[in-house]
Amino acid sequence: MISSTGGPAEGDTLDAGATGLLRQPKAVWATAGASVVAFMGIGLVDPILPSIAKGLDATPSQVSLLFTSYFLITAFAMLLTGFVSSRIGGRRTLLLGLALVVVFAGLAGTSGSVGELVGFRAGWGLGNALFVSTALAVIVGAAAGGSAAAILLYESALGLGMACGPLLGALLGDASWRYPFFGTAFLMAVGFLCIAAFLKEQPRPARKTSPLDPIRALGHGGLASAAVSAFFYNYTFFTVLAFTPFVLNMTPYKSGAVFFCWGVLLAVFSVIVAPRMQARFGSLKVLGGSLVLLAVDVLVLGYGDHTTAVVCTILSGAFIGVNNTVYTELALGVSDAPHPVASAGYNFVRWFAAAAAPYFAPKIEEWTDIHVPFVVAAVTAAAGAVVVLVRRKALTHEAEELQPRHATEDSVTVFAN
């Protein structure tokens, strides 16, 4: 049974999941392996942003559009992923997403201008949205040994991908900023072949999803509150992810190492620490406190010296990991909408901030100075906490209090959970 967090429900134990973790069909391993690469693609460009700017003679704000185009398309794609998968099935949706990533990641490596690269990155975002939004449901449907093992495998893939993306970008990008894109295309092509060979078609849901269903779900006050708070938080998150590499101004290797440590903290706090803190203090207290600490962290990051900035960048991964887990739990459990529909509506709102922050942070620096983007990021994190405080009554119907619904259809479409 699956809980509303996307994790094991009460009655499935982590030990039981761990026992069956390695005893999975080839189809599950193929999907999990492709998931690692898909999540790697999010942070892949982090350590090579300065190299791309130099190679294409572009400004930081122009290069940051790599994130903006990616997540803007992802936001709109959230309205379509359920529509597509409910009609062509999970296997074909995965293959379609992988094919798009292979094509557009490969084309990104051939870009002759920052405009071309931004456009290809948008196509990549569409493919990644189709794949990531379907992968969890497919893994759960095909897994052996209980859903606990399947969820552990998925969350491990997510954490590994988020941690290793910057590292791979650094290793390949040290020779040329083009190589990480070609490397991703190759790995995703391998994933495509593995899923085509080993994954059978999954049962389709009884009811087909409309693109308007996620919008209608946002009419619920609790889900809308979670989405608005997450919107402010995501602006902070992606200021750190997309703007900090320019501030640190390090070699690809060093920048990759920093964001690898950041990703490790994100994974550990998301999968291990956050659930324990929620059990002890409650979701809303944990979320509000973590948002306030993140606001303080990015403020210190913006005004500290280089060493302080490195430490605060890495430390932000811990707060981001906690926030991602709690937000996803609230989004999936606070309303009565089916999990995939609630998740799609929630992500539709919050990804717009992920698209906005990479563009506005360097622009704000151009208009003011290097400190102000982090002041804005601190304010947005605090604004997220204020929304949680003001709307706490709408959010008190927390995810962990609900009985699991639509277990095999759960879709945790956050890249960070």
C-alpha cells in the first residue's frame, strides 16, 4: 500500500521494502535506471553554466533561460501528462518522453547559439515531464516484493540522479560544455532500449483524464494554498540552483563537487530526515521552520564571503529536501482529488516560479548588485512560510491523515521529493 507521500503506508515497513529492493523484474530496473538519468538532467547544466556563457558569448541571464524554458514547458506539460498516459498507456508515455529527451538533448549539444540551446532545452523539458510523471506509477505497477520496495527504489533513483547530475556535468563539461548533453542523450537512448525490451504495457486507468482536471482541482482551498506557498518556495530553490553557480564562479569540477554535496543532503533529508521530523513535530511546523531557515541560509549566502557561500549552498540542500517532501505530501493529501490530478495541478503552479527565478535573479543583479537576488530569494521563502501560517486551517487536513487512494496511479511529479 502507498501512502500519500508516495512512500510506504503504515503496514509496509522499510525493512520489508529493503528486503525486496534488489529482487525486481528487469522492467523495474530499466525504468529506475532511466529515472536516475532523467533526474540527473535537471542539475546537469549547473556546473557548466559559466562555460556555456563563455562558449556561446552569452550573458548569465541569457544562459539561465536554459532553466526557464525547461520548467516553463514542464509547467504546461503537467496539464497534459495524465491526458496522454490515460490514452496511450504508461509504457508508450515513457518511451515518448525518453525519445523526446534523446532528440533534444542531442540537439542541445550541437547548438550554435544560446537561443538554439534554450529552444532545445524546452523540448527536453517536455520529454522529461512525460517520463517523470509516469515513472513512479509504472515502477509500482511492475515491482515485486511489495510497494515499499518499489517506492524505496524510486526515491533512491531520484536522490541518486539529483546528486550525480552536477557531478556528471562537471566531469564531461570540463572538456567541453557540449559533452554533458551528448552524454545524457546516449544514456537516455540506452534507457529507451531497455524499457522497450523489458517493460510490458501497464493497465490503463478506467477513467481518462482531461487537461482541465488539474485546474479544477486547484479550486480546493487547501491544494491552492499548498501550490501558492510552493510557488514562493520554488523561486528561492531555483535561485540557488540556477544563479549560485555564477556567484561561486568555480571550475566545473569544483562547482560539480559543491552541487554533488548539495544533492546528497537533499536526498538524505528528503527520504530519511523529513519523515522522522514530521512524525515528531507535524508537517506544518516542520515546513514553516524549514522555510524560515532556508530564508536565513540564502541571505547569509548572498552576503557572506566565498567560503560561506559554498557552505550555505551545500546546506540549502538539507532545507530543500525537507521542503520538497512535505510539500508533496500536502499536495497529494490535502484535497479529495485523485493523486495524479492533484499533483499535476500543484506542479502546474509551482513550476512557473522555477521558470521565473533563473531569469529574474541575474536580471536583478544587473539592475542592482549581486546581493539583492538573494534578498529577494529570502523574502520569497519567508512568504511561503507566511502562506503556511495564514492558511494553516486549510492545510491541517494533512496527507498522513488520509487513507491511500489510487495506489497504482500515484504520480509524484516533483523532481525533488
